Amino acid sequence: MIRNISLSKLCLFSTTLVTIGTGVASAQTVPQAAGKEGTEERHAPRRTAAHAATSASSHTATGSKEGVYLSSTSETFNVRSRHVSHGALVTVSQKLLSQAPAGTNPLKVLSQLPGVMFQSADAQGVDIWSEQIFMHGFQQQEIGFTLDGMPLGEQSLRNYNGFNALLAISSENVGRIDVSQSAGAEDIAATNNLGGSMAYVSRDPSHKMGGTISQGFGSFANYHTFVRLESGDLNRTGTRFYTSYSRQDGQIWKGTGEQFVQQVNAKLVQPLGEESSLSAYFDWADMHQFSTPDASPEVIQKAGYNVTNYYNGRQSGLQAAINAANGIFPSSFSGLQDPEDSAYYDAVLNSEDYFGGIKAHIKLAHNVMWDTTAYGHGETTQSTWTTPYYPSPNGSPLSELRKAPGIRRYGIISQVHYDTSRNQLSGGVWYENNSYQSPEYDFQMPNIVNGQLTQALPNPLNYWKHPFAEIYNQDYNTNTFTAFVQDTFRPVHGLALHFGFKSVLSTTRVGNGYANQDYYGAGTELASGVGLTTAKPFLPHISADWHFLKNHELFFDISENVHTYAQCGYNLCASPFAVTQQAFNAERSNIHPETDWTYALGYRYSTQFVGLSLYGYRTNFNNRLQQITSGSAVNPLSTVANVGGVTMNGVDAALTVMPIHNLTFTNSFSYDHATYDNNLMDGGTLYHTRGVQVINYPRFMYKTRLSYTYQGLTAYVDASYNSRRNYSYVGDVKIPSYWLANLGVQYNLSKIGAIHRKLSPAKDLTLSFSVTNLSNSHYISTMGENGNPLSISQGAMAYQSFLVGAPRMFFGSLSANF
């Protein structure tokens, strides 16, 4: 076990308070505003403690037409017409997202929810390599993600059927995020939502001409720029659009290297009468990022937290990497079992994405709506790192490996909604064709002879050209078809009963398999000319929601779901295709799609001053496919096997109090007993994993937030605790627990009369200041990015597959609307 990491004393400053804002999805239809007991009120509803706090505001939406959520411009709740079938739905608004440092990944904000854990090696969550989110024991590959209903696919590093939500939309353009913490939501366009879903909804263009300008700054040369221009209504029909540009630029917090993302978003809305419309969304994203080095338990113990890669933009950095490849290591690496893999010359990600869709929202009759969306997505990606294992033809002991996956996909989603006095029925289909390529190449690195470079130092942020070798390749083609039917029945006031089911048919074919014999040995052949089909005609979802007495609510949710087969490059994930032909043939009869049953039961109580929520769940996860890894992180030996099931039993408990007006104090506790059902056999050795807590996810989490608003002031301080996590499958190597705290203050300068008058027509001139990792704790953030080791006996202590979290950092921003 790694030694425990001490935490500086955590101080909560009573003078730094803020309001946390979230919304809920109601199980009742409310025409105007969601008032007490769901009745119609002309004025805004009274604000309760449950409304004020994210952790206490999840409500069941069992197929309800209306969704209640927090407005992005006020602390009141508004009602928007939208069909949802998600159990235990929590809605997080733009208002809460905007309180984080400018440019922060919205998923980092979601980590304030009970049962949700977000990890990243940087303070804002923009490092794609290190991004990792869990929800009730499931990681991002097992959570469905959509944007305006369009699928974003698995949120893994080398996403094979979509791309990262951070690159799909600028955080400032996110209107809200609907989080389904159960595995229901049969209408979502996803085939991996074993552990729930996260549906991003983009903001609509404003009816008034104007715009937004924001400039952020922070530690380690961090800058975030955002500009959005609004057309306002262009004619009597209400045609309107906006276009925006964002730029995130900064340096990694240890070592040398830039982290850069720029995006263009645009959205057009064309009303067709009073209740129908056409809309279009477009996104272009360009990302170039260095990553901090992966670490191992041994590296932390013997070399410390500040190990960096050798790259520094100068010849001296390349010389240090060449020396290491020749066995001359930094003195801090003495005694390491695997010094070759403890640092590299560089590690870089580059990608470019084009994504967009057109949606028709048509009212066919007074109680019939039809929504159809056509979308497309293209991506070019490269992830590179300098290897000391394969020399270049010019004699350099280094070469640059480039994984260059590419995606071309298109699809259509169509749904019909029909409402009666007691029923809300809907049904729909989704089809997608996805072409995915996963090649890897090797490129020549400069050599140093007699102190002179043989060629100019390459810029790792550029795309590499002219490889001297192809390492491997596979081409995937996947056709996916899903259909769903659902109905919500309201027999009496306050009770909603929901039933629906989803059908999934997905076929993947793999061809053009190639493995370089010089790299992998004579006779190595990758799986090629093979295919697998996932066919699940009936995946049911049953739920109910009962509002009883005054301020009380009970709900339950039961659902079955499936995860179609993953895809990736050779040895990179738990895909049955990303193996040799021999391994595929040997395991094919044992490979089945991953499925799960989730059972959830919840209770909520809310008044003007107190909000209480309890959420219990049990998940039976079957046919779990796992990448079994041994060897080094650079050249791992991997197989993919059916390792049986996982049983998860957990509970979230949250209490929110509002003792005085605008003061909110929230506390939540999460317990997740997630253990493997079976022992694991690998290479003829039995590993005792049965009953062991799953890797990478803590059994206990505690979160607290103290917040306050007063006129133009918004302030908060929060803290979270994650218990220790298993690094190895058998649990003999654990990552210690840790605390993190953050602080933030915002002030709307336009509330000062003199400033408001002088800066007109600018409005909402807001100054923000934030501190992340307030106590400057040393901790481990991301885990398992290179897979997880089996045990100490299989080299777990020297296996580099976790990342060190960022130190204390400071951020500020100034924004204005006009």
C-alpha cells in the first residue's frame, strides 16, 4: 500500500459563501410554474432547501412531459416542455456551471452530485488524457452521453463512436445537463448506458441582439477567452442564431508543454408557427495538449510527485531522453524497477472535430409532437509519445509512436410523442453508421551526434507526417439500430406509473487487420475479417413516482440495459476485437455483451428550510469484459476475457439546510459496495478477486458545500473526501484517501449604480475569483488510464497507470453581456 498522504488542516471561512443552483425533473405536468404540490401558480414557487442544493434535488421523472430546471439567469425554477423517461433525474443549470473557473469542464461541476466522482490531473478538467468520471461505480465508457439528443458515444480517450463532451460544446453554451443516475432512459441515443446518462442541452439563441465577452486567467499561464454574438430576431417569424468562439490556453502544471483547445459553436432556430421549429447546431473543435507523465506506486514512493517528462523545447531535453534510452537516468530514478517508463521525452494529444445536426420539432396535432434529428460527425486524431524501445533509422535510440484513429459517422433520430388526459406515450428509432479506423505509425526522431542535432526539433503539437513504419491497423464498421416504446400513466393525482422498453441491434465488422512483425514478433496477426452482433429485443424499464402527504415523495426505478462491444486500437481497451486473431478465436465463444439490471428506491422530503434525500440502489452487472494487462505500460501484454459479474449495493444520503435567507449548507454521503462476483484466471494462475471492491472507485465519498448570495455577490467554499481506492484487481495495492477543498467568489459590478451607468450598454459585468485545491494537497487523481494491474506479483508497484492531481491554483475572470 502507498503510504498515507497527509492533508493540511481544512479551514472553512464563514465569510465566503455562495448559492448552489440546480433543478429537478417533476413527475407531474405543470402548465406554467412548478408550485407547491405541483399545482399551478402565476408567481414563482417558494424556494425550498431541496431546490437550493444539487445533492438534494434529484427527482424522478417517469416519462413526464414537463421538466423543471433552474433558469440560467435567476434562482427561480422554470418549466420547459420536454419529454423525459429518466429515473432519478438531476438537472444542473448554467448558473451553477458559470460559478466554476472560466473554461472548466462541466463534468467537474457535476462531481458535486452524490455518487459522482470526477478526476483529472489538471484543475479545470480540460486534460483529455486524464479526464475520468464515475457514477455509482460505472465509469464514463458505461454512461450514455448526448448533446441535444445527438449521441456523443463513449467518453474514453480514443472514443470510437463519438467524441469528448468538452469538445462538443463550449461550457458557456451549455444550457443545462440532465443526469439520470439510474440506468433507465430508454429514449436516449446510446448503447452503453449501463450506469445512467448525461444529456447536455445547448442554450437557444436570444430574441434580442447582443452578446457575451469573457476573459479568464489563472496559474501556469492559464487564459480562457469566450465571445458569443447573438443576432436577435431577424424577422417576424423569429429567425435567430448565435455564433461563438472560445480559446483555452495554458501550461501543464509540471514540466513543459501547452494545453490548448479552441472551438466554434453556432446554433440557428427557425420557428414554424407557434409550437413547431427547425434548428441547426454546429461545432468545430481543435485540440492540442501535452500530458503529465503517468506514475506508479513505486515512482511516488521513491521519486516523488513532481516527476516530469524530459521535453523542454530545447536540445537539452532531447539529450536527457536519449541518455535515458541509453541507460543514463536522473538520480531520482535510482532504485526504480522500471526507470525506462517513468518518464518520456513527450506525450501529446491532437484532434480536430466537425459535428452538427438539424432538428425538426413539428406539432402534428394538439396532442401529437414529432421530433427528428439528422446528424454527422468527423474526427481526425493523433496521440503521440516518444518511445525508448524502438530506435529511428538515423541511429537515434528514440522514435515517435503515433496512434491516429479516425471517425466518420452519421445518423438519424426520430420520436413521436402522444399525450392524453392520463397517458403520455412515445416511441422512436435511432440509426447510426460509424466507420472507425485505428492505425498506429512510427516516426523518426532527431539524433544528437557530437553535440549537434541531425535535424530540427519537431513541434509535438503538429501532426506527424512520413512514418518509417506502420505498427498496426484495424478498420471497424458498425451499424446500430435502436427502438423504444414507453408510456406514463397517471391513475390519480400525485402518482405516475411508467413502463417502457428498448430494443438494440448492433453489428460490428473488422477488417484490414495488420501487425508489424518486427514489433510484435513473427506470426502475430490481429483480429480481422470477423464480426460480432449485439441483439437485445426487450430491455424493460419500469418506474413509479408518488407525491404523498405534504413535501414527501417516494419513487422506484427498475431497468435492464446492454453495452455493445467496444472498439479501439490493439491492446488499448476491453474490446474483443483489439486482440490477436488467436486470442479472438480462443475467447469468441465466451464473449457476450455486457448487461445489467439496476434497482433503485428513493425518498425525498423538502420544506422551505430543510431538504432530505435518500437514494438506494442495487446493480447486477453481468458478462463483464475486462482487459487483463501484464508487462510494462509501454508494451503491455493484454487479453480480453469475460470475467463474470459485479454486484453493486449503494446508498446516497443528502441533507440541505437553509437557516437564513440565501445561506445554504449542503452535506452528502455516498456508500458504494461494488465487488467482483468471481475469481479471475489468467495464464493458469488463479487471482482471488471475488468479494474485492472494484478498481478505481472509492467505497465512501463525503461532500459539503457552504454557499451564500447577496444582491450581486455569490460566494462558496466546498470540500470533498474520497476514501482509498483499489489499484490492483486483488486489492493488494491501494491508493490512499484524500480531501480537496475549493473556494470561489463572484460579484456583479453592474449592481453598483455608478458602474452600471458608465458602462451602458454593457450589463452584468461580473468579476470572479477562485482557488482550487485550497489546502494544496498531494493526491492521486486519475487511475487506470493504461489499464490496471492484477496484483503485486504481476508488477503492480511498478505499473504506471495513475496521474498526480494538480496543486493549489488561482483563477480569475471578467465577463460582460451586452
